[in-house]
Amino acid sequence: MDTHFQRLIAGESLSRKMLDNIPTAIICATLDRNAETIFLNKQFYWTFGYILDDIPTMEQWMRRAYPDEEYRRSIAEQWIEDVENASRDQGTAPPREYRVTCKDGAIRNVLISAVILDEMLLVSLADITDLAVTQTRMVEFLARMEQSETKFTDVRSGTRPAIALPPLRVLAVDDIPENLELHRYYLEGQPVLLVEVSSGMEALERFRETSFDCVLLDMQMPGLSGAETVRAMRAVETGVGRARTPVIAISAGAFAADSDGAMAAGCDAYLARPLRKEELLIAIRDHLVVPREEAVALDRDLRPCATLTPNGPAIANPSDPALFPLIPRVMARIGSCADELEVAGREGRFQDASRSGHTIKGLGEQFGLPDAVRTGREIEAAAAVEDSVRLAALSKRVRELL
């Protein structure tokens, strides 16, 4: 253990175990010109995914956490000034909000502060992403209310503006079955043939075989990501001379960087989870290019919201809401993920554990379960560093959500 860190523990009555179990991410670094990173606690691994070998110095941390050079330069001067001011009187650097890039490329909103202890810099990083997302969505909601009161239900009359789609073939791509079921539920009553697949590779196979009027694409999938999938789809279109198919990206990210990344990859629209019925239907309607003669031909063949899976025939979507007990089924799925996680962690099958965490996180994002989102992220992070003990604790926490 570094001698600076030994003095920190002795002089401040701290312990490695205490720092490791603080529920906030912690970095310890030297205050000399090298600014060596000498300690990261477990919460840091679980939140951001980095280990000491990834960020041996604070300069490397800055480059990894803030890969955009312009953004890094904009915050570096303020951060250096805060640390220098704190160093002069053994004080603290005030908390400031930053956008931190994780090892897996995810962007987190983080409140970062620091304290000077002996000859050490102790940095705390509080993840406030869920709070920031909630605030962003509330602002968007209020803006929509101001733009048009007619978009919302009149409780007294029970009326709601109708959004009618023409006959369509739609490809829905998501690795979480409950999200596909939600698309089916939202498209109920519409003249849509919905083809459902659970991976980017399956989506590409169907896309090569068939022309679709619209693609609903999950951006956060294991294996071939949403961005990679849409790029490959655009290459298919170019190769065979097919007209551009509208691709609607769907993801939990609610910030401009998420939307910009999807659009740059080749998507035509971006929707953030939790997904609402009206915004899905409007996005489909506003991006369609369906010739009238083709729509008429489709209309002869389709019943309202027929569903087609790669392994079966078209099945009419039932209209009885009782057949769509979505939330109980979602909670049951989360429970089965907890069982799978416990076994996978015990047997050292960390890829399977990560998959369980991804499913829990995805369900939480779509169905408004913030505790499930946070726990799912922690499971993915613990699986990435092969922490069986942490996975066992997290499987118990998942059951507490039920």
C-alpha cells in the first residue's frame, strides 16, 4: 500500500474497509505533480467500470472520463483552481456537476467534490443521473403542456385525440421480451404487421429479406448494438438500392448526446424511455413514406396489429386489456432474473450475471422502476469485475424490490 495512503488511514482514523464500503464512488490521489491515482473504492468500479490500471494518474482519469477535448478543457481550469484553493488551507473543493463517461461508454451526471487530507486528494463522485433524467423529462413534459393542451385527455369528457396509422410492416428490435410486448400493446388496433426480433443480428437477417415501413430499434443491446445495427441496415439499403427505411431509436438516455449519437449512426428519430404510447405513434406517423398503392395492398392482408415472430405465423393481438397484465409480468420477470443472478454469481458465470443485470435495468427504464435501474447497473458493474460477493448481495436486493 502506498505510504501516502498509509498516513491517510493512520492520521484520519480511516480504514480501507470503510472507504471500500462508502456508498459513494471514491478516488484517492497524490497531491504531487504526478497526481498518481492510488485507490478506487468498490462503488467507483460499480458506477464507472474503471480499475486502477485504466487510470493510473488523474490526468488519465480526466482523459477517460471526459473524452471530448473541448468539454475537458472547459472544466479542467475550474477543477484545478478548486483543488489549488483547497490545498492552501487543507480545505475542500466545492461540489460541481460534471458529465462523466464510463468505461462502457455510458454517460453519467455526477456531482464531484474533493477534500485535502494530509498530502492526499480524496475525491467523492455522487451519481445523480436518475435525478437529472427526471428533471429533464419534467421540463419536456411541461413544455408539451404549454404547446398544446389538446394533446392531453379531457377527464370530464373522456376524449383523447386519435392517432391513426396506415397499414404498415414494422420491425421491432429489443432483447427484452417485455419491451417487445409493450410495442405490441401500444400498436393494438392499428393495421400493423409487427415483426419482433431479439437481437441486432436477427434484425439484419429480417431486414435483408424484407422491406419494412419502419424499424423500432433498441439502442442498448448486447452483442450488436443499436448503433451498429442501424449502420449495417443503411449499408444493406445502399447495396441493394432500397429506399431509406425510417428507423426510430429507443433508449433510456434522455440527453442530447444520446440523441445525437443515434442520429449520427443513421436513425431518423429518437425516443427516450419510459416510452409513452402517443409519442411512439406520432414518431411512426411523422416519419412514414408509404406509397398509397402499397398501403392499399397491405390493407387487404392485415388484421389490426398482427404479430409475426421469426418462428411462427401472424397472430392477432387480443383486444382484452386483461390479457396484458404488464406490470405483474414485469415483476415476475425481475424475480426470475434474481434467481438466475444468484446461481450465475455463485457459479462464476459472470456474462450470464451481466445479462440478468441488463434485463433488470431495461425493465426498470421502460416501466418506471428507478430502484431496478440502479440495481441493474450495479449488477453489470459487479459482473464486469467478477465480484461474486457483491452479486450475491445484489440478488437479495433485487428480491427486496418485488
